[in-house]
Amino acid sequence: MLLLLPPSEGKARPPAGDPVDLDALAFAAELGDVRRTVLRAIGGGLLEAPAAPAAEVYTGVLFDRLDAGSLTAAARRRAREQLLVASGLWGLVRLDDRIPHYKLPIGEQVPRLRTGLAALWRPAVAEALASRDRDGELVVDCRSGSYAAVWRPRAAALVEVRAFRVHADGRRQVITHMAKASRGDVARELLRTRRAVRTPRHVAQVAAAAGIEAELVAPARDRGPWTLDVLEGA
């Protein structure tokens, strides 16, 4: 399983520590050149700023609910192997990658770049994730739309996690802010489960076992995504 998360809008500022080591970040070979290009374009001295693990830098509802610091050693190991955070600056990072405080949404226009960030990252991220895009692989996507547009698997089974509020009359309303909480809950439970998660139906089973009310929706077209719709009562 590959578990994809968005970055948080709010980020903690490491008070001290060594600066980021670009060669030590995930996928340094595939993503390093684009990282350096973006860093040069935005300037600002981020390469000298104190860095800390991404799990400590990213804050907000999703990461509060993920609560990576309270995971067991086995779950943290699964996170290192299976979880990646999308980023407008870094492309992809793991939770234990050390990064500085930054602010660069994927939709931001950087004047010194000739193209948008999503388009710039697309080929490099596809190269980085090529080994995870095979028949029989599973990708669980908790990213928001702008980050999801950077990369979608062509061969691996894709499960997109969404959230809805269910009203008394049965009407469903898309949840925006609290969708992050639901995605954090699902991500946490997927990391906590001991048995390897290999299919969309297993994703739904893990959510149900944790008391998360959700509905698994099959693809509407061949090779389309599955969706796990988390349902919140009115």
C-alpha cells in the first residue's frame, strides 16, 4: 500500500536544528533537481533555516488526527515504508524527512518559474513513484484536488478518501475542512492495522473495524478510482 497525504496549510517553525539536507530527503535522485530549481526561484534562505522531521513541521487537523507521535513502533515503521506527504516545495517527503518551515501551496504562481508548480513536479513525481504504479498495487489517496492532480496511478488500484455529512433526509453534503479530520482518521487506522492492506475492500474493512462509518464506491469506469466515502451524521 502507498498512502498519500496533503501537506498542512499551517506549519510549525523549528526553533533550532541543522538545516535541511537535500540529499537525505526521500527520492533525492528523482526529485532533487526540481527541489533545487524551486528553492532557487523562491529564494529566502530556506537552505539555512532550522529543520525538523516533517511530522513535527506539518500541523493542522489531518496531522492532529494522524497523531504520528503516538503510533506504535510497528506503525511508525509502516509509515516510513508506505506514507508520503505531497508538497509544492519538496514534491514528496516522508514523515521523518527533516524540513524547515515553509509556505508554498501547489497552486501558487512563482514568477521566476516558467510553469506552474503542479506541471513542474508532474514528470519527476511520476518517475519517483513508477515502482508503485503496477497492477496489484494499492494507492490510498488522501490528498486534496490540486495535489492529487500532480500524480495519479495508471495501473495501481486507487482509493480516494472523501467525506460527507449525512442529513436527516438522507441528503449528503460534501465536507471541506473536516474532511481533513476524516482523512487523518483513516490514515491512522491503515497504519495501525497489522495485516497488509492490499485491496480497496480491505481499506473499507479497516475503517469499519475502527468504528469509522464509510461506504466504498466502485469505479464508474474501467481503471477509474474507487472512493471511500466517510459519512458524518447531521
